[in-house]
Amino acid sequence: MLQHPGITTTDVDTTKAVAVLALDKVTKTFPGVKALSEVSLSLYPGKVTALIGENGAGKSTVVKILTGIYQPDGGQILVDDKPTPFPVPQAAATHGVTAIHQETVLFDELSVAENIFLGHAPRNKFGLIDLAAMTEKARALLSGIGADIDPATKLKDLGIASKHLVAIGRALSIDARVVIMDEPTAALSHKEIEELHELVESLKAQGKAILFISHKFDEIFRIADNFTVFRDGQLIGDGAIAEVTEAALVKMMVGRDVSQIFPQRTPNVADTVLSVAGYSHPTEFEDISFELRKGEILGFYGLVGAGRSEFMQALFGITRTSAGAAEIDGAPVQIKSPADAVDNGIVYVPEDRGKQGAILDLPIFQNVSLPSLGRISSKGFLKLAEEFALARSYAERLDLRAASLDTHVGNLSGGNQQKVVIAKWLATQPKVIILDEPTKGVDIGSKAAVHEFMAELAAEGLAVIMVSSEIPEVLGMSDRVIVMREGRIVAELADDDLKPETLVRHAAGI
Amino acid sequence: MNTTVRSIPDRLRSPFEQRLKSWESLLLLVAIAIFVANSFASPYFLNAWNLSDATFNFTEKAMIAFAMALLIISGEIDLSVAAIIALASTAMGAAVQMGVGTPGLVFIGLSVGLLCGAFNGILVTGMGLPSIVVTIGTMSLFRGISFIVLGDQAYGGYPASFSYFGQGYVWWVISFEFVLFAIIAVIYAVLLRKANFGRAVYAIGNNPTGAMFSGIRVQRVKFILFLLTGLMSGIAAVCLTARLGSTRPSIATGWELEIVTMVVLGGVSILGGSGTIVGVVIAAFVMGLVTFGLGLLNVPGIVMSIVIGGLLIGVIALPRLWTMWRSR
Amino acid sequence: MLKRLITSREALLVGAIGLLLILISTRFSGFAAPSNLANVFNDTSPLILLAIGQMIVILTKCIDLSVAANLALTGMVVSMVNVAMPGLPIIFIVAIAIGLGALLGMFNGILVWKLQIPPIVVTLGTMTIFRGIIFLLSDGKWVNSHEMSPAFKAFPRAEILGLPVLSWIAIFAVIVFGIVMTRTTLGRAFYAAGGNPHAATYAGINVGKTQFWAFTISGALAGLTGYLWVSRFAVAYVDIASGFELDVVAACVIGGVSIMGGIGTVAGALLGALFLGIIKNALPVVDISPFWQLAISGGAIIIAVILNAQANRKKGRIILKQAEQAS
């Protein structure tokens, strides 16, 4: 059943080989959005196909169709060249398709072995789950992928990288022919990424077809054999990775040259508005100190999991700190809750828009006015006309696209949702605005708009902190960049030091 | 890039239009239908005094239901309300034995309600515990204390002036309780629709994390909601005790479920985030009319509970069945 | 491994129950005698049966408030069947009780699964409907001891190896569901569906259907308990076991079942039920008025839920190196 890794690569010629799994002109429409229009994609045994596209290009919809969560509205799924619908997730599993997700989605309360064998556990002669056999098989499977994990451990006691390995173990346990990896390295450390890449190589060697979704070009060029590029739900291009350059891929992905994206600006930096001294947290970050001036855009760069968002959330009063002090305009401030932060002129645009940034089921105008209710009411009672006026002024300033101000935010595109969140905060007339991955999940057009708007805000004298993991964005927008690694500030870079290599070196600690 | 600034309309549909297609309108039709059916079914129905009596079926419960509606919209629930009535009533009964007068009794009733609400609020907002379990616990605890104090005894001997809160009439057939119910309904409707506080309640119910990230003091708002629910239970305890003229530890048993039913029937989502006071008011009338109408037809109370239970499930299930049937 | 065992919720409960027994024994030495403990267990058996069903429902992020009403309705139906057909063998009575209970549970389950109505609303509704139906069936009358056949009343009291059948059924249920929950696909699906519904869908588990089966099991156990209850107390009427659903939820919460779903064991439900049962049986013998029982179980629920929350509190991310080493 399971081949041991280390078998020589089955040499498959993609021109002749039959795709194990393919999408043929698949279309998927959601109310108001065409997520995919007539896209095709082919996966071959022993080959890694990289699926490339901006957030919102339709990659996750493809994953959901391939795993039987969504049904296509048009087109078909082909297994070994035969049309095969996946009406339920189980059908995809039966055909050997398995997915490892962005955030490892498994079961915290179950043991590692159970996570691997849920739904297809070995049975004893009474038809009951054979715990001993299951544990043994899990142990063998895990050691086969070089994971030193006790199968009896509860999943919740494992770190994120180990959970990934368990997810991979699960994929192997169902004798998968197709393994879909949806940004598997996003939350991993440098060393863990190396290990994962080795694992991909060994899966390849076992003849599995792999769909690899990633934003990191270096790893795409390192491990992928083929590529497929999506943009706005359409297939833009595909082919062998050896025959394409990074620049060409980027161009396909964004539909224009990257260098043009960022607005030209002349920083007009004035007095210090925020100074942070010695901010520390028991487990997340330590001794964070810096100053932020009016009209400045301060970038925070680091690998995912370096503690940047955690620190920002502490600065915004969501988590408590164990030590440290903050001053606004030279006066010490106590920030114990987001409400305190807003009162002191610090606002935060979070990375997770759907959960933290916006209230999706409330209309635009109510979202915009939410932190400013005090200003548009008298004696605690709302003035509806003023509320609409407030929402209108910021919606127009941000060039928001919506049917009406009464439209629910959940019905807007990612970019317009982000505009609502920014509008909400600008309406409070803040001194400091923190933007956490401001263009994640934002389409390319809105992305430029968000960047231009950031520049405009800084020009008007607002102090901007931008957390970003995209090097071009960090370099293109920031006046100064603070690099964090493992919860600490490791570098503060400006002017001539602002080079991609320098950033990467500090962030990775090389 | 397209840079022309288009003007976005405030609303596509007028608020009136939205209201016309709402749950509340549907419920109002149900209420009218029941009213008409009742007046045909029994000659005694269309009598001012009988109708006035009928209001006592729901006024006390509805007072609590308004606060409960806000609490459920915010994503929490309080199942201890009926137990708070029992405890507040017991405290008032004990005070009567010590010779406390009417103003003192009212003060004690409301204070016990507030204290119980504060206790629930601290456990839920201060310690971050799930409200459904906490209030199942305090429900046993509060009523349990009543049982410890009273056992199988009862308190009586309430002063004559105290009985006004449960038996008095403001004008002709309009009872004090009904007036209080109407005033409280208006206060809660305004609080929820027109005040900052109500806006925060909706935001929290839709997305507590998002509300906190928007600078709303989520725990404080929820704590106030538990306080309000406790206070309303205290007010209901005063009215009910005054109406019955005695206190037993089993007073208002099972009311928590009737109150939650009233709230859900009124169109408040049990998952939080949506609902109106108008809906709860109509639901209160629907439940009162059903109980009263069946009572006139000599149908026993327990059978009415089938109707109420059926209404609760039916009003939610039927629209969903309809959509499922249509989309086939 | 040993540390995990000692700090587990079940071990904590065993400790608490032991402590409780010692405390009671200081006031009344006969309480911890085996024969008395057997009585306490027998008395708690209905609660144990219902708590197991409720635990499974709560595991799947649902709640079943209709169990006591289901018990009362099934109890009434089998009593009336017995009155109408006194000669019907008990095995059929038991089958009717389990079957009817399961049907009532399926009704809850189908509303939750197919119409996606929140479980608390569904079971709040069916709870009142079931009670109302008892009234319609019985016309408000009681079925009394003298109307029931001797065999009907004798079954739960019959002793096997010194223990009544009622106790044996509870023991049997604990063992069967102990195996079902740990060793069958369905049992693990309950944990998966409640612990992470999203991931469960990806793993090919139909979450709604799993919830449906949870309600069915809870209903079947409530139905079985319905027969045992009416035959043991030799009476059936509308209000039997009124409010018992809250004791059942309380037993689960005390037993460490998380109301958020995905966490809980049969052993926990058993121990939670025993904890409440011991308190209920001990109050009269240690000269505390039985009126204290309600307040004590309320207090126990609150303490249990505080402890549950402490145990399941999410730890923050560990980013700092020294914090990683320290942990």
C-alpha cells in the first residue's frame, strides 16, 4: 500500500502522460461574483504543479472543487481522463485526492493517530477500531516522513509544524494519488520549510501528483515542475517551470509590471507622535522600542510568526503586556483595551478582515460609524442623517464601490471591504494608523488604490505603521523599516540599507 | 484606473419597504388571524375586561423578554430569569415578615434582581464562561436558595398598597402592569434602535471580535445587559408577587423557557445579531392571545404549550421548508 | 503520561467524589458501605443513562433539552400499552420504549440537520410539545401502580448477582458507549464534528447527519429510561421527571463535557452523574434539608464550568525562544 520513500523518481513525460486529476473548463459562480470562469488545470503523477495567483484569483475555490466541498456550475472534473463528479468530500477521498490546508484543519482533541486515520481506521475482527494497529501504522507512517511524533499525543499538544506533518501523514494514509498543498509553508520556520521541501521531493518520488499553492517564488522555482497562473478567476497561462522566468510569472499574475505599483512620495516627516519603550509579553515579544513621527510610513517586516501582529495587537490594547510604556505626543498613555487605543488616537486595521476588521452582516454605514458613535449622537441617541453623512464622506474619499451605503459589507469585494475598514478608522480622526497586511486578499486594482491612499494619509501628517510580509510592498511604501525575528527587533533600516537582501538576511537571521 | 467619483445612494429600499417584508409583518398577520379566530370561537372574547385580564398572561414575561431580546441579540442568554423572580420574591417575602413597607419591598425586589444579574454578568464577562451553562447553574442556585429559605412554606401578608403593582388599574380596564409593559417596551425599542448602546449590541451579536477591534467595550456592554435582565426580572418579581399576594419557591417555574420562546418567536435570531423589540411585542400578544383564546375554549394549559412549542418550531421551520421546496 | 493521567478531569472527579464520600462518612459512617453505595448507584442510573446521551449531543455542539419530556412521553406510552395489553412480554415494552424514544430524538435531529434550526430552539419546542402530547394521550390522568402488570414493575428491580437490572442497564450502557465513543467510526465522528466542523467536512464527515445520530441516541436512551422510570416509581403522569433535563446537563458539565463541543467522555458523564447522585442521596442522611439539593447542584455546575474553562483556556502563541524552553 505505502511505498517507502527513497524509490527512484518515476520518470513521467507530461506530454504523453494522462493527468491523474484535471479540471476541464470549470466555472463557479457565487451570488454576485464569478469565482472561476472556464479554468482548466492538469496534475500529473510524480510532478509538482504550482498554482500561482494573487489572493482572490480563485485558488481556494479550485481547492474546494477538487476536494468535493463545492460543485462546479459548468465544466467537469476528470480522473484519469474520465469525467468524475465529486458530489461529496468523501468522493474526492475515494479517488485519492487529499488536501493539506493553509491553516492545518484537523482535530485538536483527537490523538495524532486518530487524526491520521479518521474515517478509515484499521478494524479488528469485531469491526471496532484497532487502536494498537492504528498507533503502529501511524508510527510507521510518521517515521517514514521523518517526523518524530508520538501517535498517542493529542493534536492540541503539538506545534504548528508538527500538525502539518500529521496532515501530510493523513494524506499518505489514504493512499492518496493527488496531494493538494495550500500554502503549506506560510506559518513554518526556515528549517521546517526545508524539511517540507524534502518531503515534497519524496512524495514526488512515490509518484504522487502534487498541486502546490504558494506565494513564494523562490520555493516555486525550487520544487515545482509545472505552473498554472490564475488571475481574477481566469486561466492566464500554464507550462513547464523551466521555460519561464520569475518576471514573466509575476507579470501574468498581476497583469502589469510590479515596479509601477507604488506611488512616488516625498516624505515630509515632522515631530514624534508615538514612542514605545520596552514593550514585552511573556511568550510573544520582548523589548520592543521605537519612535514614530508624523507623516512617516514605518514598515514592519519579518517572517510570518515573527511576532509583528502580536505586538501590534498589544499596542492596540487587545493583549496585555508584561512590561513597557507608550507615549502619545510626549504624554504617557495607558492602553488596556482597543477602546483606550482609539481614545488615544491609535487605530488598527487587522489582517483578518472578516473576523476582526469588519462586521460583515452589518451595512456599510453602520460599520463606518461604529467607533465614532459618540460623535454622531447627542446624549447617547444617534442622528441617522449625520451617520449617513459621515459614512458618505469617507466612502467617497476612498472611492468605495457599492450599490448603496446600506449594503452589507460581506457582499463587497475584498478591496472594498478593506476600504470600509480604513474609512471606519479615518472617521475617528486618528493620529497613528496601524495597517496589518493591508493588501492581503485585495485585488490588484484596489491594491494600488490602498497604496496611494496610504501615501496620501502620510502626506496629510498621519503617522502610519505598515506590517507587511511582501518585500516589494515594504520597500515601495516605507520610509523606515523595522525587522523583527522571533519576537524581537533585529534591525532598523532606512535609506540605502533598504534592499531586499538586507531585509531577508535580518528576518531569517543569516 | 477609473477615478470618477460616483455618488452612492444611502439605501436602495426605503426602511418602510424593508419593514413591510419583514418577520414582524408576518407575525402581525398571525396575531390578527388569532384575534379574529378567537372572536368567532368564543362570545366572551370581545369583552374589554376579558381582554384586559388576558394581558396578565404576558405582561410580566414580556418585560423580561425585552431585556432578554437584547441579551440574545448580543449572543448571550440568561436562563436564570425565572429563578431570579423566585429569589427576589423570597427576599421580599422575608422582608414583609420583618415589617418592611411597600417602598422598601420594591427596593429589595429590584436590588435582588440587579445583584443576581451582576452575578451572572461577572461570571460570563469577567471570567469568560459560556452564558448558557452559567445561567443553568445560577438558575439552580437562585431557586435553590429560595427553597433553602422557604422549603415547602410560603410567605404572605403583603401590605395592601403593595398589591397595586399586580392588581391595580390606571384607568378603566388599563392595568398598572399593562402600562408598565408599554413604557418598558418603548424604552427598550428606543434603546435598541435609536441609541448608541443598541448599535453596539447589534455589532457585538454579529461579530464580537470585530466589535472589540472597533473599540467597543464588549464585556462592559454585555455586563450591562445581564444587569438589565436581572433588573427586569426584579420588576417582574414585584408585579407577580403583588398579583399573587404570596411567595412560594416554585413561583414562575418554567418561565425562562416561555420567555426565550417569546423572544425567538418575535424574530430575534437565537444565534445573535438580529431582531427587534416590535417583534417581541407582537410575539407577546400572539402568545397571550393563544393562551387566552384556548382558555376560553376550556383547553387546558398544558395543551397550549403544544401550540406554543409548535409555533416556535413552525415559524422557523415553515419559511425554510418553503425555500427548500421552491429551490427544487 | 502519568502527569496527564493525574491532572485529567476524570481523575479530578474521582478525587472529588472520594473526598465527598469521606466527608459524608464522618457524619454518617454507613454511607460508604457497599450496599448503600449500590443503592446510590441504582438511584443514579437514570441520570447516568441520560447523561451519556446528552454528552454525545453536546459533543456535536448541540444541546437536547427535550430528554426529560421524551422520557415522560415514552414512559406514559409504554404504561398505557401495558395497561391495554398486560400480557405483552417486557422485551417488547423495552423495544417500544427504545424505538419511540429514538423516533422522538430523530424528530429533533431532522430539524437540526435538514432545516438547520438551532438545537436549543428545536428542543425547547419539542420539550413542550412532548409534554403536551402526554396530556392529550392520557387526558391528564395518572397510570397508577395497580393498573400496571407485575412483570412491568418487576423488571428494573429484578436482581442479578445482587444488583438490580436498572443498575446493570446503566453499567451496560457505560461499557457499550465507552466502546462506541472510542472504538467506532461514528463515535470518533461525534468528536470530529463538534471539535472542528469545518475540518470534519473535509474529512468526509457529514456534520448534520452526525448531529442527527447524536439526537437519535440521546432519544433512544431517554426512551429506555422512560420505561425504567415509570416501572421503578410505578406511576406515570404528565409531569414526571419535570426539570430533569437540567440535572442531565449539569451532570455533563460537572463531568467535564465542554458546551462548545468536541470535549467529553463517557467516564466524565458517569462521574458527573454520580457526583450529583451522591449529593442527592447524602443530604437526608447527614441531616441537611433536601431543599439544599438544588442550590448545591447549582453551585457545583458553576464551579465545574469555571474549572473547565481554566483547563481548556487557549494558550497564546509561543514566539520567544526562552518561553519555548521554559514551557
